[in-house]
Amino acid sequence: MEKAQSFQLVAMPHIIFGTGAIEQAGQWCAQLGSRALLVTGRGSLRRSGCLDEILSNLSDHGVTTTVFEGAEPEPSVNTVQVGRGRLWEAGCDLVVAVGGGSSLDVGKAIGALAGEPGEAAEYQRGRQITERGVPIIAVPTTSGTGSEVTPNAVLIDQERGTKASLRGDGLVPKVAIVDPQLTLTLPPAATAFAGIDAFTQALEGFTSIGANLVTDKFAAEALVHLAGAIRAAYSDGDNLAAREHMSLGSLLAGIGFASSRLGLVHGLAHPVGIASGQPHGRLCGLLLPHVIDFNLEAAQSKYARAARLVGITDDSDDEAAAIALHDWVTQLVAELGIGQSLSDLGISEEDLEPMIAPAMASGSTKHNPREVTEYELRQFLEQML
């Protein structure tokens, strides 16, 4: 009998998953606090009518709510700082973050930094979070980031031109309420970007050098749910069954990569995002086929397993199966209208050099299955033009 593998898992929230789960928001909030700061984006939740329903539910359970509709698509440290001010002014003892990954990241950062000294920008630059902050409830309305179960929040420091993650136990929500019904109003492009982001996270978590037998279970199951549902959710946004599989796949991918970490796609997505201003999910989809090709030899067996898991091929030859996965992903990205090259994003040769240092420093790049050198990364980017 072989020795059992050692591993570590990041703490998870209490998870409530299923259509209609949002109806439990009030009772969970009431268990954690009495004054909530509800953090969301700039109007979509209100326009959908969902915001009023959540506020009514919280009120019915005796929770007073202050609404902060400040989260932008690429959230900044300044937004978090403003949100911290709102939380302190209103005397809130709880954060409820509702929306896509950016809204969840803003809410998580506000909650985690509630009791910390200093500016939010200091923590984005690496200052350690030492206090526990206030409890956080995360409610995703997209199926992409898995932020509802991860110990990090991705923020931009516009003054320094950097995009980086806050990390720490205080960023893990106490409760994650994942209701696929909330994703039904997501338009096709946003569905595509979120879906390919989730698929990328599942695949990178599966092939990461930090993967273990437990994270592999989450990542493998996520791949199955996502691969079978992305096209259906993209072509028919009202397909609740597809939305359920998308939400579940995104959730499972998040649980997995929170412990295993990611790879080169996410190592590059941040600096490419700074240069292009494009949505994170689109960048993941554009980069993914190229990164699979780059990693093909180093991660061949894992790519082959993934291809067989999701039904792309039953070929027993690992090289052939891994290539089949690459071709399937390339076709999927094309169908979703994501693009194929950096020039599709308006990026030119002079934009490449500033991407090298932050991509090399990224923890995601360091967990890529193939070791990446500066020379190889520069070549990779030049080829992607």
C-alpha cells in the first residue's frame, strides 16, 4: 500500500446552494449581525428588482441595511476605502456582498479590513491583514469567479498601475449563498466570460503544481458541470438547468483552486487586464488555448484526464487526448466570440514589456505546471500578438 499524500485545504464558508437559496439570506444575516452593509455593483441588482427583494428579506429578519452600490467592474483600492468609510459611519457589524466577482471582492475586502489600521492600498501592496474583520456573506450573481469561497480579493491600485490580490483568512466569507436563479438575467457576453473564467479556474486548479487528491476531486467535478453547460447557458440564458450546472461548477472550481492555486492564464490575466481594460473572463478565454499549448508536455496526463472526464475523447493515448482538449477549448472560445490574439484586445508590442515582471511575480505563474522563464514568457506574448 502506498503512503497517503499530504495536503492542506483552505477553510470554506458554510455553503447554501440551490435555486431559491437567496430566501435564506435574512435568517443567516440575523445570526451574524444586526446592521449590514450590502455591497453590490452600480445599478444592475437594483434594476433587476433583486436588491429590493433582498432588502425586504433582511428587514423581515430584523437586519438594518446600508446599501453601497460602488463596486466597479475592475474594483479599486479607493472603492474599498470608500466602502470602509460607509461601514464605519453606519456602525455595520456585517457585510453582505451581492453580485459578480468584483462586487464580492469589494465586499470581502471591506469586511476583512474593517478593523485594520491604514489604507486599503497598503494591504494590496502586501501589508498583512492581522484582524478578523466583520463577518461576510457572499451571494454571487454570476457563475465565474468562485469568489464566494476563496480567501482573496483582486483589486487595482490605479495610482501605481497594479492589479493584485489581498489574501488572508478574514477574506473567506462566513456564509456563501449560491442561487442559480440570480444568474438568469446575465446577458450572453457576460455569461460567456464568466463561464470560460470558471472553466479556466477548474482546469488550472486541476493542473497546478499545488493540486492534491482532494482539490482534484473538486476540479474534476467542476470541469464536468461547466463543460456540459457553457454552450447551453450562452445560447439560452433562461435555461435554468444549465445555469444550475454553471453555478455549481463555478463553486466547485473555487473550492478547489482556493487550495491548489492556479496557473499561467491567471498570472498573465492581471497585467493584460491593466493594459487592455478588458473583462477578466474574456482574457482568461483568450489566453487559455495558448497556455494549454505551452503546457502540453508538462501537463499532458492531466489534460488527457480532463478531456476524458468531460467526454471530449475516449482515446487512451495521453498525447492525443491532451491535443483533443486543446482543440475543443479553441473551438469553444471561438463560438463564444472571445478572440484569439492580444491584438484583438488592442494590445501592441510596446505594451508587452510592462507585463513581464508582474506576471513572473504572480503566485499563479509560480504554480503553473511548466516552469516559466522571462525569456519564454516574452516569446509567448510576442507569439500571441
